[in-house]
Amino acid sequence: MDELKVFTGNAHPTLAAAVCGYLGIPVGKSQVFEFSNENTFVRILENVRQRDVFVVQPICSPVNTSLVELLIMLDALRRASAGRITAVVPYYGYGRTDKKDQPRVPITARLIADLLTTAGANRLLTVDLHAPQIQGFFTIPVDELTAITLLSQHFRDKKLDNLVVVATDIGITKRARDVAANLDASLAIIEKRRLGNDDAAEALNVIGDVNGCVALTVDDEIDTGGSLTAVSETLLTKGAREIYACATHAVLSGQAIQRIQACPVKEVVVTDTIPVEAGKRVDKITVLSISSLLGEAIHRIHTGLSIGAMFE
Ligand code: R5P
């Protein structure tokens, strides 16, 4: 357990390399690929017996491939007698399917927790879960980091006047309140209702005053950009004079980039928990790196230091 090793699948090797750069170690050698029959194959190419092993792999596009790669890597490491295995999942895909809110639907976020544990994970290290209660789906220790400080610092440096932080739905209110506290800003909340299971979203009501203010919206993720479009248009009609947006996870699926380009938001700030390819890095989008935060957390898990102290 004295030696720390970090491996990666194909979901986000750049982030894994940056994390290893922070830790001053090379990325662990492994092969992770798909045969022509679509079966995923993994081989760990170095000895991991009794080592403290971390696997960096967000559950991001292609979501099911990323998940299966992670599961198979965990299995390979467990069978190779790793001393402790931490699944480092900066973006916990399927996190939005976290409750039975319609008849006969699954709780996939719980299923994934069981799969990761069965495959061999002894711990989970993750960032801004869709709902913090997902931690409770695990019977192994979970460390959930937050990008709130990183995102807040970006906007603190901008020195925006008359700022109001806007929670894009009721569920994100606590995190938005933390951003507001970091920026000495007031808080407003959007009451948003989804219409059915498609990606359409409707922003209905703004709780709080945004008239004449610079608004900064806070969300855990931007997926199709539907929420951001609806929320920013609502803020404009309520008199916001300038709008910025931040979110931890840049899912950016479907028409997201076109919607971001077309919506009245001046800048959208996200992190690299998910890779943001060159084609998606349009002028309006700023990507902050989470690698130091993850690297420091891995160092602290390995050496038995407090993770909470990172955020005090
Ligand atoms: C939903 O509850 C989440 O917090 C985000 O608001 C949502 O994932 C954003 O999705 P989209 O960009 O597709 O509207």
C-alpha cells in the first residue's frame, strides 16, 4: 500500500495524465480496447499487488462503454491483488436516475453503485453528484469533491457588480447558496418543471429579484442546454442586464453547443470532469481544470489526510 498507482480507461486520458502530473507519477500502463465483437478487453501491464490503486474514469460519452471499461478495469485490478482500489469517477453518469418518481422505472444510480462495488471498488472519489444523497447508495466510503470553490474563484476575479447568483432549479439551491456566499452576492431560485421524459424544460418562476442585476446561473451539469436556454431567457424577461452561467459537468449532448451560442448568456464556465473536445470549445465556453483538486484528494486518500480540510 506504500506505492500509489493511477490507471485510466479511454473516457478521459488527458485528465488522468494531468492528475498524474500533479502527483508526480506516470500513468499506470494498461491496455483497454474493444475486440471486433464489441467485447471490451483490459490488461493491467504492471504489478499492482498490495498497491494503492486509483482508476480515473468519468462515466461520460460513450456512456455505456465508459462504464463497462471501468467495471472491467476494477475487476482486473481486484483479480491482480491490488491492496485497495479507488474508483475516481469525476462525472457520475446515470446520476439523474436516482429515484423512483414514476411507476415501473429503475434507480440506475443505485444499480451503478452496486456494480462498481461488486466489480472491486473499495472507495469512490467523485465530484458534484447530481444529488449528494447518491453517496448513500454506496456501502463503501465515498469522497465527493465540489467544484464550487474553483468556479466561484473564476467569477470573483471578474469583480462583477450587483451580482445575483441564480439556482437553476430547487435541487441546486444549496450549491448556489454556497456560490453566492463565496461571491458576497444575493441568491435567486428558478422554479423549473420538466415536461415529460424528453429533454424539453420550462422555466416557470423566479423566486427573488434579478431586475437590473448581473445574474450568474449555477447548475450541476449542462446536458442539452435546454435548461440554460429557458432559464437565461426567463432571467432576461425579469430584467437581468447580463447573464453568466457555471456548471461542474459539461455533458454538452445533442444541440447543446448551438443552444449555448444562441442563448443570451455571455460566458459559460464548466470544468473538465468530462472531456470538452476542440469542436465544442466555442468562444463563450471556458473550461477550468479539476485535475489539481483530484490530484490533491488522491494524495490525501493515499496518505490518510483529511479531504474536508481542502474545502475549509
Ligand atoms: C437537472 O436536474 C440538472 O440539474 C440539470 O439542470 C440538467 O441536467 C440540465 O440538462 P439540460 O442541459 O439538458 O437542460
